[in-house]
Amino acid sequence: MEVHQRVLHHGAHQGVTGSCHEFLLSRTASLLIDCGQFQGNDELFRGSQSSRNNDIDFPIQQLVGLVITHCHLDHVGRLPSLWAKGFREPIYCTPATASLLPIVLRDAMQITKVANADQVLTEIQQRLEPIPYDTWYDVHHHWRLRFRNAGHIMGSAYVELEQRHLEPGQQLPTRVVFSGDLGCKHTPLLPDPTPLEYADYLILESTYGDSVHENREDRQDRLKRAINKAFADGGTVLIPAFSIGRTQELLYEIEDIIHHEPSWQKVTVILDSPLASQYTAQYRRLKRLWDDEAKERLADERHPLNFERLHVVESHQQHLDIVELLRTKHYPAIVIAASGMCTGGRIVNYLKALIEQDITDIIFVGYQAEGTPGRDILTYGPRGGYVELDGQRYTIKAYVHQLGGYSAHADQLGLIEFLATQIKPVHHVRLVHGELPAKMALQKAITASNIITGEVFI
């Protein structure tokens, strides 16, 4: 069987969310790589009702394991559904992902009202097989896997699957690589992604395949300018942020601004996301995985994720009180709240209260998928349009910023750089996890680069 025929796609093939890919180890056994939830238009346009409900609509009896690249919801959100269908095989992930995963799943199961959620979560945790980075692990017969640092969020990895025996005349084992979500260089807290050695077949994400990010090294200055503009207006800054990764990066950089800017010494930073608060605590516990710069701040007795001006909202009533205070008193503050695409969570209450005030500033620092309120605000905000929140229309009078340098995904240049392998060139590439224009642009750029020896499939 040709290596590209061994991969089946059950999500994030024709869209950005719902990552789920199956690798055929043999004719009777396969591994699942990620099992993510569909969001936005990816959810609306699924073909069957079971797909739209994020159920599992493919056979699972041949699965001998699940590999998790990282614990964002669009990569793990269907795991409870997979469990409900009878999956009881090992779940392979990095140790950091094993620490963060229970928080993600507990929240997801509360939203979807999974019966016996605590019991299901305990059973899933018992199946976790944490594997450190850069360590080969035998998974089935002639195949083994290895996790490499992807630099996307804490614990994120790209996955190498390698055939352990060589064919006659073959110098290196057949290797299939699933990129998961690749991060960028110079990401706060995280080491840069590990360079790719080689791949006979690479399944590559393409979220920003048609984009080049703003300079990441001066993004903190752009964040500071945007917030200073908002404070000059006397209003509130709203930053919709994903609970894992983006929130911690923002806290890290805001702490640095406060540390160096006397005018920011009395700024109130409000973290209003129970989930993000739990992840931030876990990030602090995982400080052994931080990059050298972050460790130096700790050595200087600074606390980049737990600084003095940070206020963590503890209860729902406190959340409602703060929303009302900001709505009526116009108290200058920075609010970081989930969800990152404004599809739910506490950010929605802030938006409903403040989006029709022209002294409000909304700063987007992450990808906004089609069909989400975040995409609508980003698209129609500058034109005086509206957004629907909880079934009601709100005129967008707030000023809307987009800071592209904060993306946790590699851009087109970063993805092509990932293809600059160390041992031998990549052969074939399959682009996933991207909207069609992004995939087509990346396909064209890779082909023009002459950096691979085979084809680029979309």
C-alpha cells in the first residue's frame, strides 16, 4: 500500500476545525491522530446530523490507539464522543498535554452535558500514555512514533510515525509526519519548534498558508500602542483569547510592559475565564518547560503569569458585577476572556455590554474562523456593521484591531521554513487544517520553492 493511501481524513481536511486523521498501520489496524470538535462553518456545513453534532461517524473497531498532538478543543473535543462509541485503546500524548487535557475535557463535557462526566474523565485519564519529546515508542507491529516540539502551546507536538524495518535498498525508514498545529519562532514562554528531519509523507496544517504575519519581535510595541489608544479614549480594552496559549502569552507581555512603563503601574488587567485561570496555573507548574528568557524573569523574582496588577475573576456573580461596572462607569481596564472566536464564554457578556460604545477597543490576536462572531466583528466592525450575539443584533461601534503577530500558527514563510529539512527532502505533502484560499496559496508557494521532491495535495 502506498504511504499516501494509508491516511484517511475525518475532519480538518476541507476546513480549519475538527482535526481528525486516521493512519493505517496495516489492513486491520490503525491509529487516530487527534479527534477534534468542529466549530463555525465547519460545523454548520457537515454532511450528516451526527457530524453536525460532533459525533463519531466513522468505524472505530480497527483503532489500536489515539495520538493527541495538543489539547486545543478543535483537536480533542470529540474524544468524549469517541469514548461513548466504545473506544478503550491507549491515548498517546506528551506529559504536558496529559496535565492540561483533563481541564479541556471537563469543560467540554459540561457544555455538551455528557452523562457520568467524572467517571468518563477518570477512565480516559487511565488510558493516557505520556511520552516525552524526542523519544521513540513502539505502537504496533512494525511502527513506532515520536513527538517533537511544535511550539504552538505548552506540550504541543508534531508526530512522526516510522516503519521500523527497511525495504531492500532503502537507507532510511519510511516516515509519515502529522504536523498538528505548528507554532512560530519567538513565542513567549515556549522554545522554538524542533526542525523537521525528513518525511516521505507530510500532513501539514495550512491555517495561515496565504498570509505572512506581522513582525513578532515588535508585536509587544503594537499591543502597547493599541492599549494606549484605548486608555486615551477612557474606555475598556477587550481581548478575546483562547484559554490555552494565547492568554498566557498576553499576560507575559503585559507584565513586561507594566514592568518597564511607569504610566502602566496602575493598569488593571482582568482575567475573566475560569478555564484560562486553570490553564495559567498549570503553565506556572510547568515552568521547567519554559524558554530561557522566561526562566530569567523568574530568576529576577518577577512573576510573568501572576503579577500584582492581575485580577482573576473567581465567580460568576463577580463577573456580572465587573461587566456592569465597565458598562456604566467606563473604568479603564484590560479584559482577557474566552472564547477566542467569541462563540461563547464570558467574552460574549462583555461584548454585549460594550460593543456599542465607541470608547471600547476590541483587540483580536488569533484566527477567526468563518461563521463565528469574531470573524463578523473583524469583517463588519470597520464598516459600521453589526454582529449577532445570543440571537440579538448589536451595532459595532467599538474600534477593532487585529494584531497578526500574535498568531500561535506559523505563517506561510514559517511553514515553508519547516519544509527545509535536515536529513533528506520531504517527498509528498497533504495540506489540511485550512480554508481553500489558504491551501491553494500555500500549494503554489511550496511548488514554486522547489523544496520538496513530490506533489502537494489539497
